[in-house]
Amino acid sequence: AIPIDALHARCQVLCELNERCFEFLLPWLALDRAGTPGTLAHELASVKELLFNEQKKLFFERIVGATATSHAQLTFRFDRQAARRAVATAVGAGDEELEADDASMFEQLL
């Protein structure tokens, strides 16, 4: 049997590992390198079973909250004629070419 003091010490180490990983390490770690042996991300991925699920959930909720927009739905308005004029200006095409293409613009919507 394992003495209660040893179990308590192990639990403290596990809690400290979780706290330090989620507070100091994960925000700065490039997790896309987890598959590359020898990287810190790979080493952390190899001990992911030791990280508490609740801590993982809170970490990713904070990420989503920090990157979420305040709008429920984003809307875009496209002005195809303005876009064509901008492209024509950028590449040096003439207005005659744009006017010829305007008729086919509506055919694409059908």
C-alpha cells in the first residue's frame, strides 16, 4: 500500500503541473508541432493524460471567448462592379472590357 503522505505529495505535484501548464506553457506553445519528436509540444502531448479535463475545457473556453466576435452573425455586401473596376485598375484593363462582362454577371446568378 502507498502511504497517505506519498499520495498527497503526488496529488500536489499533479495539481502544480496542471496549473503551470495551463497558466504559463500552453498560451505560448505551438501545438501544431506536437507530432515532431524533441519539441516541447511533443513532450507535453505525451503527458496529456495527466492534464485535468476540466482545466482543458476552461483553457479552450477562454480561447474561444477571446477570439469570438460580438456579432451573432457577420454579413458581407459584395459590389461586383466595384470589384471589377478595382481589378481593372490594378491590371490596367480598359472600361470597355468591364462593360462587356457586366451582362454575363447576372447570368451567373441564374
